[in-house]
Amino acid sequence: MLDLKSNTLVLASIQWQTTCSLAEQQFAKNQQQHQYFRIKPVDTEVVEGDVAELQCQIGHQLGSVQWSKDGFLLGK
């Protein structure tokens, strides 16, 4: 026979397991998503010596973004 305390403990245990399971599922889902351009850089022409400002935004970014031109790394 179960008393109220036992029921409360069982429910708390079930709730924790469900929450943990949902968190694990979300983590797995996030790991499967690939990086992509939310905002793609666009071709820009400038006069030599002038500044060109290129913008991009990465979705599901993993790590840092590194710009390159013809295989040559730019910036830091």
C-alpha cells in the first residue's frame, strides 16, 4: 500500500527522468544541425586602398568564423 509521501517521491522521480530525457533529445537534435549562412556575404567592389565591409551571419555556429580570399586567411 502506498502513502502520500511515496506517491510524491515516485512522481518527482518520473518528472526528473522526463525532463532529463527531453534535454538529452534536444542536445542530440542540436548536434545534428549543420552550420549555414543566415546572411550571406555579397560581392563588393572597392577602389584599392579603400575599406570594404562584408557581413555574414552563421546559423548553428560551431567555433569561430574565419574569412579567406583565394585560400589566403584574412584578419585575426
